[in-house]
Amino acid sequence: MEEIIESELSVNEHVRVRMEKLEELKKAGKNPFEITKYDVTENSEQIKAEFAGRENGGEEGQSGEKYCVSIAGRIMSRRIMGKAAFTDVQDGKGRIQCYVRRDDVGEDVYADFKKWDIGDIIGVKGFVFRTKTGEISIHATSVVLLTKSLRPLPEKFHGLTNTDLRYRQRYVDLIVNPEVKDVFTKRSAIISAVRSYLGKQGFMEVETPMLVSNAGGAAARPFETHFNALDENLKLRISLELYLKRLIVGGFDKVYEIGRVFRNEGLDTRHNPEFTLMELYQAYTDYHGMMDLTENLYRYVAKEVLGTTVIVYKGIEMDLGKPFERITMVDAVKKYAGVDWNEVKTTEQAKELAKKHGIEYQERHKKGDILSLFFEEYAEKNLLQPTFVMDHPVEISPLTKKKPDNPEYVERFEFFMNGWEMANAYSELNDPVDQRERFKAQEELLAQGDEEANRTDEDFMNALEIGMPPTGGIGFGIDRMCMLLTGAEAIRDVLLFPTMKNID
């Protein structure tokens, strides 16, 4: 069988040969690139299901009518046996075998067909039957070349295994690695399920600016650009937060956005400089309401996409059907680091503890910052089951309401699974006086060299002064959700076109 190239010809030689074939087609008035459309009646998946149903129902046997179809797709393998051939055609839903016989398609067409290459895109008309080996196939009555592939696909047995090349040439990856296409089909279903759930809860989807003068709402370094028309420097957004809160001020009580955000940071298995974030805001609720929403959303999406609430990721079983654990950051540090932060009264004490435990900190860090460093070092990796970590220190939460009974901490949680942060939520700060003080503290950090600190956003301050109701808000990492639900090992495996270093 002629598979995805088994020839020892070099790629350049294959390209040369295929270019010559294209020139021959053009000279013969058969240029495939002049074809503008082809009528497709069904895809491979639909054909197999329909034919199996007809067999079970006896429809074809009773009526005597043939099940005629028209498909289009890429030649992935071919076996020529003199006056007849079998070829596998791959379309958007899978592969289906086609039987092409000279006496059915015509001598000239069959002669052309034998010259076509693996990777060429063809159209096939015919009727469906089951071969002696039991495979549902199409008996071709007509075949036509729709696109000439000028470059060979990776051969079958070695395939496209170079990870870097797979990401750079995702279009080839999708053709030759069916499991990759399955991941992105599932990703689409995940995002659709998220939208479906939020729609049922009365949330409205909106769009907010990507190019902003002040990139706030998160601790991250932005990308910067220049807008020539206004001669102004702008930034790519790092968060969706501040504009969505403006909409809460404006009277939309439940809003969300799913969109790309951009952070000028490094690359690793869980980070890409542009990624998909979902943020939602709901008036008249708090971070406890956001916990309930998160728990219900994850269960809904898992059931819709996977048919179960049990996820197994790299051997770790996580059951979304059980109540999610809720623990404060202070209790998590006590549990996993053996340090009771309630006994830590000053920044100096915190720094001494950090030195004792070998935790690096910066001179500008305060007691709350160092608590967060302890949590990251000792607790995060242990949070395998769905867990809400609550009540963060005020120093690391500039947009969050303080706890009325303990103003050193705020009404915030981070949601963890598999040791990963999956979401971040607040009872949103709606006190403009307090918010200005928080921004002032952020500006001081910025002056001390913290490139991730927030800048004061005067228009956002104006909105808060107009008045924002009590509000709960949350940001979800859509890519990490997709990783867990598809079993992908790296964020690049759930991004169609991840950021790559320029090959030049």
C-alpha cells in the first residue's frame, strides 16, 4: 500500500516531482486550482452512522435503492491493484475508504487518479457498501482532483513527532495526528459548555478593549505598542477586570467575557504570553457566591463534555462531584509548612521565618507577601483535589474587599486542582476611598522596581465614585481547564498556535 511517503526521495525532490505533475495538469487543461467549489452531501462520520442505521433497519434491502453520497477530503493512503484501487480519504470528521475502479470512473480519469499523490485533496461521488472484510466504504462512480499537494506529508511510521515542529506546523499536526484534532474539538465543546451554563444563569457575554492605556487588574508585565494615529503609547490588556466592573457600575448585573489576554512573561508547560481568560462579575454577591458558581460550572462542563464528573490526569483521580474543599491560606500554610501565621505579628518576624525556611524574598516584601511565598513553596503542590484557598493577605490583593473582622486579609479565593491555580476570585472592592489608597500603595511598589504593580486608573476610579454595588468576580484560566479535561500535558497542546521563537 502507498502510505504517507515511504519513498526515500528527499522532500525537495518530492516537491520538484509534484510541481512537474501540476504543470502537466495545467497543460492538459486540468488545473485543480481553477475549481471553485465541490458539493459535499455528508462527512465520513455521518456516512458510517447512516449506513449502519440503514443496515440495522433493513431500509436498503427493502427498497433496493443505493445510498449515494458525495464527499471531499485528503488522500491518506492508497493501494492500486491493476484496474482497481482502494484509497483512504480523510475529511473533517475522520477517514473513510473509497473503492475506485477503472470501469466505473472511466479509463482517462483512472489513469489520472493513479498519478495523484498522498496529501492531494479529492472529491468522490458514489454509493456506500460494506466490503468483505466488513469495512464501510464508498464505491466511487466519480473522482476529481480538487487541490494538488505540493509538499509530502510525514511518513506513516515516524510521523510528525518533533514537538517543536508540531507546534510550528499545526496544520500538518492536525492532518497526521488524529488525537490532536480530538483535543481541539473537545476544547471547542468545553468553551461552548461554559457559555451554555452562564447563559442559563442569566449572564450576558460582552467584549472589552484589548488595546488600553492602563493595563490593570492583575500582577503582570504588559506588552507595549505605539498607536501612530494618535501618537500614543498603548498596552495589550493583561486582564479583563476593570472594564467589566465598569459595566457593573453601568447597570449590567451579570456579565462575562472570554478572550485573549497578554502577559510579557516566560514560557513553560502552564504559561504562554497570550492565553484565554474568562472573567465574570455578578452584582449583589460575594466570594462565597463565586465559589458556588465555580463548583457548579466545573461539574456542568465535565458532565457535558466528558459525561462524568471524575477526571483522571496523569494517574491522579479528581472527583468534581464531591464538595470542593475550602481552606484559608493561613490554615494551608499551617497544614503543609507547619508555620502558624497567626503567631506572626510583624514583617520582621516574617522575614526571619523566611530565612529559616530558605524562602527568598525581596526587601520591599511585607508580612502578607511572605505568607504568600510560604503558600507557594509548601502548599500549592499538595492541592491535588478541587480546593478553594481563601482569605489572602491584603498586600497581594489590591482590588479586593477586606474582611470586616480581620482587615489584614481580604475576601478572596484561588481555586486549585492538580496543584495548579485554576481560578482567582474576589468580593470586589467597591469603596473608592480604599481603592485609591490601594492604588497609591501599588504606585509605591512600581517606584521601587516592581514591574507587575498596578497603576492608578483614574477613569476606573471615577466609575467607582459613581457607585458600584457589592459584587463578586472571578477569573478562570480556560487553557488550564482544557488541559485537565483533555489530558494535555502542556498549555501548548491546547493552543492551536502557541507562541514560538522566530525560527530565523
